[in-house]
Amino acid sequence: MNVVIVGGFWFPTGTASAARVRNLAQGLVECGASVHVIAMVPQPRGGARAGREQDGVTFEYAAPLQAASDGWRDAERTVPRLRQGPLETARWFAGLYASTPRACRSLRARLDAGLCDLVVVYERSFLRMAPIARLARARGVPVVLDVVEASEHLRRRRASPLYWDFVAGARATPRLFDGVSAITTGLEALYRSRGCAQTLVVPSLERWTGAASPPALGQGTFRLTYVGALQERDAPEMLFAVVKALHRLGAPVSLDLVGHYDGTGRGEAARARCAADPELASVRFLGSQGDAALAAHLAASDGLLLTRRAARAEELAFPTRLVEYLRHGRPVFVSDVGDVARYLVSGRDAVLLDAHDPVRAAASVAAVAERPDRGASIGLAGRAAGARAFDRRVHAARLLEFAARLRTRRAA
């Protein structure tokens, strides 16, 4: 089957959206499909040129403009530091929306050549996704919308045209798409309630290979690592409250913060807070790390921590970092929000934390820190559970079967 994936993401490297599309594309290739990716965001200056191929996936950038950037956030040059300012913002959005005609031309050429049997759209903007979906359906090719989050977090910006563009996209989804693949059961239910009868849950995806035995736990201080940008969805208040509660319990636990928070207001505020509070003295700010350095750091940690806000947006989304954590065979401590408990059994595959009570969450962490053998068992079981639940090849095969059913329905 020939598959085209198109939408607003960088490719093949970038943020979480790039990782999802890359794993989906490579999973499809591993299932025997031919995959072409059309990225509709402005390409960072200095990034990979259009028309390249990686791991059997061909890709191109449709945006006519490049994004101005001030270097890169990591050593591997995978995540750019986009330049701030009104001119750069205007240039970004101009390139973003101007990419639609170019993406349609590229898709039309592949349709004319018989090189497209399925279109997967990763997008929420009505103005960007509607022409693509209509083109595919007019040619009799099934088109599926891949959804990883709702737009609740944009409600504060109701005056923004972007918000209403996304609202229009959500409302038009039943008319534009043959089916929807959603990252969580909550999103699936939401889109079913909007009239999308054909849905499929496709959770976070990753490649699972044999891994070396992780080092022993608990050699001195129990070292936790959090990876993220300290955004609201990661409940930074809860994160620091757990560390303070661990200090009061007398647990020998430290926390390393890794992520793209340097140069942000929230990052500076967190540094100042930890410097002023003796109960947070064990927190280390390590900033951005490249892929290789990050993988080594996670593998050497005693535990991997991911707090999540107990809110509607987080219940509908899924923390992709959780899957990355599980791959390393270390005990994972994650807030029990949304679909997490659907895939992991607390105390066996991971430690699911109370998202509302930092004292109870800290007690759960301390109980594992005191029993390194239990932590090691949880880490190994978590990796096995992740391999069962999030294997990209398994879910790519499910998506191809889903597309075949959609094609049959369309032909009937």
C-alpha cells in the first residue's frame, strides 16, 4: 500500500509530533507499505533539505518559507530555537498557511501517478486540512485524521483566528474524513460524539528492540529524572511538591530536570524557587541534552518521573515521554491521568501516582527507593508492558487493516 502522511510537523526530527509521525511512517514501512511524508510547517534554516529519504521514508517540505532560528536546542540539531518577534511570527504563519496549495500539488501528482492508496492527515486547522481531505476523497482514496489532543488549551485565546480555525476543523471532521485515529480512548469518544463513526485508537508508538540489562538501582542517593519543559501540563507545582514531601520523609532521593526550559520564564522561575528553598536543594537543572546523552542519562537513572496535570486536556492526550521512559527498563513514576492505567498496572509495570496528593505520591516513590529490588522488577516489567502496548509495527498493521475496511465501505 502507498501511504502519504501530511500535516503540520517537522520531519524526520523535531518535537513530539515529529516523533509520532516518524514512528508511524517507519512502522508502516516495516509492514511493507511505501510511505511519503509532506511536512507543512516552515523548515528551520539549516535543517535537512526537502526530497530526502530516511529509513525507507521519503519526505518533502511544502512551506515556501523557512523559519528563522537562533541555533539549536540540542547537540544533534534536531530541535531549533525559533527566533522570537512579530516579524518572525508573521513569517512563520505565512509559511504555514501558504504550504497548503503546494502540499495539494504534491499529493495530486502522487494520486495521478497511482502512488497513493491512503492519506493520513496530522493537522487541526480547517484551512490547511480541508483542501487535502477533499482532494483525496474526490479521487476515491481513504483519508484518515490522526488526532493526539483536543483544543481545550486554546480556549483562553477565543479572540485568536487560530482558535476558530481549529474549532472549524473539529466540527468539519465527520464530513471531511473517512475515519479518525485517536491517541486515547477519551479522544476517540469525543470524536464519536461529534459524528465520526469510524475510529481507531492508536496510542504512542515506538520501536522496541532488545536492550542491555540496566545497571543496579539504589547505589547511594536514589536519582530521579524528569524530562520536559516544565509546562503546565506537567504540573510543575506537583513535581516540586513531591520533592519537598520526599525531603520531609527523609528519603534519600534527588531529582534531575532535563528539557527545553532554558531561556523561558517558567525555567527561570523554577531555578529561583529551588535556589531559595532548602527542601529543593537536591534538584539539578541539566537543561537540553542531545538524543544520545539523554538516552544514557535515562538508562543510568534510578527512576523516571512524569507528573501530569489532572485536567481535561491531559485526560484526552497521552504523554509520549512515558513510552520513551519505559524503553530504558527503569522504574517509571507517572501520574494516574487519562489512559495510563489502560496499559500499565500500578506496582507491577510502573508506579501510578495520585495526581492530586503530593504526599501520597511521595510515599509511593519512597517505598520503591527503599527497595531497589522492587524498583528493578518494576522497571523490567514496565519495559515488557511497553513493548506489548506501544509497538509501532503492531499499530501500523492495525491502521492498514482499518484503511482496508474504509476502502471497502467506500466501494460498497
